[in-house]
Amino acid sequence: MIHVLIVEDDPMVLEVNKSFLEKIPHFHLMGSAGTGKEAIEMIRRKDPDLVLLDVFLPDLSGLDVIQKVREEGLPVDIIMITAARDTNTVHQFFRFGAVDYIVKPFRFDRFKIALNNYWKMWNKLQWAQSVSQKDIDEWTKKQEIRRDDDLPKGLSENTLKQVLIALYEQKEPVTSEQLAEYLGMARVTVRRYLDYLSKQKKITVKMEYGKVGRPSNFYLA
């Protein structure tokens, strides 16, 4: 089991990252930190295997965190999850040994690929005496991800993300009408995105029968 620390100061993004992590086998969330100083202290104290690190934090930057971690020789791997995309920042993080770099906003597919590749690397390095070039190529390759252009006509990446995040925020399964009201969108619009997510097996649909009328679909992320 890989023990993970999430460093993220935005509560909503933190919850999305947590829910994504819960969907992937072999990973256990051991805690979260909302500041750079708290992150460094938790890495020292809890000794996680992997840190999911944001760049923009209230006190220190993610770059300060990874520099401190490397200066102290703390044995932890880091995957960046951040909106920072300027070339200088990206280059510096790879120089300090970031395993991967995920740019917000991102989809679950990309998150899953990063974590699965890390699992292959971690598992092999834990138990094998040596690795082959094939092993290294296997855990460093990136699988093809669906692009925005691949979405059905009339659907947008931004709205899709809003619907998915809103669904993650629901504690109980909801209907398309309830989610539309929560989002302030038209029910027919939300229903189209829910149907798409369901076909992609990104969400669960439960059909419930009432005393009269047609059954209702309830959606759960």
C-alpha cells in the first residue's frame, strides 16, 4: 500500500483529489496539508511514500517545499498537481525530481495514468533486485488521453468538469433535476453531461421506482 499526502489549500480541489485517489487501488490517503510549512512537517513526521503537491500555497511555494525536502534528503516521491504551467516552473520541478506533472484543470483519466505509472515504478523498486529497460519504459510512458476535441458535439470540457465536481460534492445520490438546481443550470443540459459520464463509466447510475410513474435515475460519483 502506497501512503499518500495531498498538499492543497483549496478545499474543493482537495475533496476532488481525495475522491479521485479513493478510486485507484494500492493507494492510501494518510493526510493532507494546506500550507507549505505544514507539508514539510508532515513529510518529516509521517514519512509518506508519495506527495501530491500544488505550487500555489499560502506561505511557501511548492518549489520551496520540494527544495527543502531534497535538501534534507527526505525519501519521498512527488507528483505535481497545479495550475502553474510556465516553462521555467515546470522545468525546475523536474530538475528537483518530480515524478510527474499534472496541470489543472485535469481529468480523472490523466490522474489515474499518473498514479498507475507510479504504482508500477514503486512496486518494482520495492521488491526487485534490478530493473530492465522494458520496466523503466513501462512506468514512464503516458497512455493516450481523450482530448477536448473527442467530446461529443455540444459538450464542453469546462462544463463537464463543473458537473463532475458538483457530483463529487453530493453526499447522497441525486437526480439530474437536483444537480441542475445545485449548479444553476438547465436540467436538460445537466442530463446530457450525466448521460455522457455514465457511458464513459465515470459515474454510477441507480434506478429507483416510486409508487407511480416512471422510475427515476439517481447519480453518484
